Amino acid sequence: METIQADVAIIGAGGAGLRAAIALAQADPKLRIALVSKVYPMRSHTCAAEGGAAGVIKADDSMKQHFDDTVGGGDWMCDQDAVEYFIHEAPKELTQLEHWGCPWNREADGSVAVRPFGGMKIQRTWFAADKSGFHILHTLFQTSLQFPNIQRYDEFFATDLLVDDGRCQGFTAIEMRSGQMRCFRAGAVIIAGGGAGRMFPFNTNGAIKTGDGMAMAYRAGVPLKDMEFVQYHPTGLPNTGTLLTEACRGEGGVLLNKDNYRFLQDYGMGPETPVGKPQLKTMELGPRDRVSQSIWHEIQKGRAVKTPWGDCVWLDLRHLGEKKINERLPFVRDICISYLGIDPVKEMVPIRPVVHYMMGGIHTDTRAATTLPGLFAAGECACVSINGANRLGSNSLVEILVFGHRAGLSALEHARSMGPGNDAALTAQADDAQAKIRALFLRKPGKESISGLRKEMTDTMEEGAGIYRTQEGLDKTCDKLSDLRRRYGDVALNDKTNVYNTDLLSALELGSMLDCAEAVAVSGRERKESRGAHQRIDFTARDDDKYLRHSMAYYNGLLPPRIDYRDVVITTSPPGVRDYSGAKK
Amino acid sequence: MTENRMGTRQVELEVLRYNPETDQEPKFQRFTVPCVNEWCVLDALNYLKDNLDSTLSYRWSCHMQVCGSCGMMINGEPKLACKAMLRDYAGVIRVEPLSHFPIERDLVSVADDFMAKLKRVKPYLIPGEKRTLADGEYKQTPAQLERYKKYAMCINCMLCYAACPEYGLTPKFIGPAAISLAHRYNQDSRDGGRDERQEEIATSEGVWECTFVGACSDVCPKHVDPASALQQVKVASTVDWYLEHFMSWVKK
């Protein structure tokens, strides 16, 4: 097996992976950096983020306000030391991107413009129309091209971490073009592999978001933290699940039920604000968990709009006018016309909540270090706990920058302190990883199909671990996932070709998703309270006495994960009431 | 909301297949795929892969016209499969990998040449005036942003290369997307790297290879209009040439 030696190797070349790579390249031009991704960097799902990135820059804003919005938005599940670090680094990272050429929208005087976003008390979201993630990703990718010591391995699918002497020293990856296994050896490894929203049937995520990075760390013994917190974005297209950015509401769009009534005022987010004059942190600018949950309740009450794609509510943008929609929300308009045949300039758009983001992930500290020495993680795959139980829109695009950068520097520090590894032990592990793939190739097709198992998984996730959960539903989903994980052992490939074998990759991705899905369901079953995005019909209140703690899921082979807990870090903000009632005071 | 969107129809897909380990040359394979009327071609391919033939290889991810993965020839035209709506097609739909690129397998093209060309044009900000983070952001007015914004919209889907007759004939041509990207940075008020980039793009492999057919702009799913970028670079480099040869005392 060919071995590729690097000082630091990164899995994932989206926003977090690229940011880490650039930080490393700038720190030392002699460093050998391997940037490994199952797709070309520009295909990474960072590109699909629309609304923007939050960072304190304007005179009317303060670090404390961003801190309070984030911690309250997260229903006090955020680690406050991590949030403090995050908000202080945010403006620097956003300015750095500006220096690298990111085409942020501007004020008339040439300074960077900001827009309102859900759950934020002050306007602080930097944006590039409604393609902010796309521009951030391409700015990072293009910037990375000037560093000759960033060696990219595009379309390499990482499979297993190599752990010896109590530390992570590399991983194996399949070169998709040849089908050959490669061994990456490194002083430190960073996982920046993105989320796992594809475990649900209705989601905004790209096909690639299958939790491979999370699963790889999990199988190596690193706990997955707070996996039960899965964000539903309120405004997805009802047929494709395509994201319509929160900026639709930031710019003044409103949500209506079938009676054209702005129902959010009935769910603690009123009183009603004037149409087209959005007020911060209330009504349509409430946080995502609350807004999505309100839509669910409207549907239960029979006040939904009936559409061919199921029960929806309306998103009304018409009063913004064509000019503003074209300037601020051009992509939203394109998408609505393409996939729904509806022009939001002229008609209301039916929308429904859609799985969007995993607050949970690989447990890291504020240095982006995991519990396994030599392994670091950043971005959606990680849980450094700035998002708590509910992420505020426009915090994740900053998270990938702040903690991508941090992961790079921490990994460098670690790599420099380490001596060479044990060749024989690492080679043996790589050979084992290769043997597993070979066994999958040789297995005779049985009765289990990849697409069949995947459908059973996504169905049970929606039924039992969706936006509202019960003990009974979660029990059933946990049982079902156990069964699916066992049956996964019988999956075989129809495709026996080495070159670009997507049947093989689908099988591996399914394995990643099943492992992550079980961590979600079991963590959710054990959390007998309602907090942020985790809502239990049988335990409706937040219970700080028992559950102001992170859940930590530990991999346990074919058995369900062992769940442990870890205290939330509180520095200055004791748990309080989340107030989105705007002027009602 | 018209009701027939959710209706179904049988769609005949003719898909180019090529397995480099077993096939001498590519050949078409016909599939009948039960499709929902409002689907796009990508949905039909996904149905096919999940239910009819899991060995079909193609790239896709976002299904929202921004990741640039699913570029392919659909009835002979370069398209994003997630933007090619079935409602716009009648009869057999023929799906092939992007023209002008080697086939890796089935609908997957080899992208090496494109990736190398992107890198060659130095598509990153080479600051005119250096600033530190403590200095804060560069000022850039909305009008200055507008000068390059269109050219920053490229999703690297490679459709313009598949449409470009020059690239088909002369593979060394740097091509529409890469030149547009160079132009994007050249037009950015923060940038001072134009001279470095001109060395790559104002050459016989660069803009002078282009015969201004305009096919690149026609197929661009993001309205980047590479043809206009190429023309602007040609004009600018002509001016450079005159300044250099006849008016060398004038500062560029």
C-alpha cells in the first residue's frame, strides 16, 4: 500500500478544512499539509449556506450582546468559554476573509454591510447576497491555491483512523479514481468532514453529508457529544427540502398560516410586528427551533396550507418588491422558480421545517482537540459547544473559520512535539482497513440493498427522532437502528469495479450514517427533558437539575452506544428564560 | 399549484456507460424510469441508481445548483442535471459525460486539466495595498463590488469548457471559467496582481485562442458571462501592448 507522509493531514476540504490548511501553510511554508476530501473542495456543502456569518463589527454592537444571543439561543447548553473565544475571534476571521477577497455586500461608504438574523438582538450578519457560504468556500479554496505546501488529495474517501501508542497518527483512504487504498501518515489529523443530515429523509443537506468524519472518530473511541440536538430549519421547499435562507425573514418576509394569520405571535414570539419592518429577536426573527416548532403546532391544529407535498405554511416575500428580492435574495428566487414553479415576487411560497444542521458532533475542547491525542476536529462534524441545543443562524459559517483556524494551529503544536510512529503497527492497521474493504467486495449479494436499508433508516429517524419525540417513538427507533446496523453486515456490492465505485462509497456512507443515527436516537431517548431542538412530548419542560449536561455517546460495537454526561461550562450567564417577546415588556 | 406536477410519467433515459476495466469503448444503455413530473434529470438518475442499477457512476451533491458537481451533456447540451427539469424534455433523454473531457467512468469526467488551469491564473487576491487585520476591512463601494461580482459567481461546473469549440480543438486553451476568474480578481478594487495574471491569460493559450463564439455564456447556469470577461481581457491587453510598444513613456 502506498504511504503518504505529511506533518498534518486534514479530512474534509470544506470551509473548516480549507481554513485549517491555510493556517498551517501560513504558519510554516515547509510544513507538509495533506488535504484529503471525498469531493473537490468547491463541491463541499459549505457552498450551500446562504444567509451570512455573524461577527461584531458595528458601533451599536458588543461582544456581550453576541455572547448573550448565542448562549440564550442555545438554551444554555453552550460551553460559555468556547462561546467567548468564538465571538472574539469572529470579527478577525471575517475581516481576514475580506482581505482574501470575499465579496461581502457593502454600505454606500464602502464598509461591510450587515443584515438582521434570527435570534440576534443586533444586526451583525455579514453577507454576500444569499450566497454567503458559496463565496466563503470559493474565497478559501482560491486562496489556498497560492500555497504550494497544501497538497490536495481530491476524491479520496477516508475510511479508518490509525491509532497507535495512544495517539492518532494517520488514516486510510480510498483513491476513488483507482480504487486503491492509500495510507496517510501524519503527526496530527484534523477531521473537518461536515454533518450527517442525510440520515433524515427530508433535509437541506447535500448527498455528501453522511457523517463519515463523525463516525470515523466515534469508532476510534472518541465520544460524540449532544447528538440529540438536530436543527430543523423553518423554511425548506416542501418537495425538495431545498433551503430558503433565514435572510428571507431577515429582509422582512413573514410566515402565515392558511388563514393568512401571522401565527408566531401565538407562540411567545409576539406581539405582531408591522409587515416589512422586521424587529430583531421576535416574530419571524425568532430562533430556528422555536419557529420550526410553531409551524409543527400549526399543522397539528389544522391550520396548515394543504399542498401536493403535504402540510405547509406560507412564506410571503411579495411586499419586499422585485428590486430588493433581486438584490438581496436572488438565489431564493431562482430556486423557487426552478423547483416549485413559484415566483416569490408574485406569489407566496409554501414551506415546511426541514432537517438542516447537527449541533452535536465529535467532542472537542476550545483548542479543537478531541479526547484522542493527535486528533482534532472543526466545523459541523465537531461539537465544541458554541451552538448548544440550538444554533443561531449565521454562527456556523463563522464557526468553521474560527475553529478551522484553531484546529490548524493546535494540530501543528501537537505534530511538532511528536516523534516518529511505529511503522509495523500502523502498517498492520492500514492492512486491516484494506481487508475490510476487500471483504465487502467479495461478499455475495444477499437480500439487503444499500438503498433499501437507507430508506428504512431515514424513515425511522423521521418517525421516532424528528422534530417532536416521545419515549415510545425513540424506543422503537433505537430498536430499529440496532436491527439495521446488524443487517448492514449483510450488505454487498453489485459493482465490483475499482474505478470510481459509487456503490462502494454509498455502502460506506450508509455505515457512517447508521452509526451516527444511533448516537442521535439513543442520546435523545436518554434526555428526558425538552431543550432547544430536542423536544419531548412526554417531558415538555427544561430540566436544568438533571440535564444541564452534555450527553456523550461512546461507540460500543454492534451494541447501542454507552451514554455518559459532562457538565456544561458556565462562566457568566446562569440558565435563564429565553425571551423572544419583542416589545411585550 | 397545478396538480399534475405530482403526476408520474415513464421517462426513457439513454445513458452513456463506460467501465474502463471492461469496456473497449463507451456505449449507451437505455432505462425506463418512472418519474414524477416535477423532477429534474438528477432525480431520475438517483431513482435509477437506487432502484434499477446501482453500478451507475456520476457526481452529485447539493441538488440546488451551487456545488457544480452534476454537469453533464443532456440531449447534447452541457447542463447541471439538478437544473434540467423533466418538464422541459419530451421523448428520450440522452445523458452523457461533459464533452471535451476524458471519461473516467460512466458520467464522471476527468477534471485534472480544469483544476490545473484554475490554479494557473492565480485566482486569489494579490493585494494592491497591504492591510493588517488591525487596519480593518478594505473599503469597497457597491459600485466597485458590481464591477467584478458577476465573475465571482462561477461554480466551477465546467459546462463552459464542454460548450467551447476552441477548447475542443485546442486543449491547451486556458478556457472560459479560468479566464473569467482571473478577470474577476483583476477587476477587484482591492487587487494589484493584474500584471502577474496577464502573463498567463494574455497569451496565445489565453484569451487570443478565443474566437468569440459565445457558447460559454449561453450555457453558464450562473450568468457569469465568460465571453464578456474574455473580450474585456482582450481589449485591456491590446491597450497594454500599444502602451508598451508605442507609448512606453506613458505609465500603465
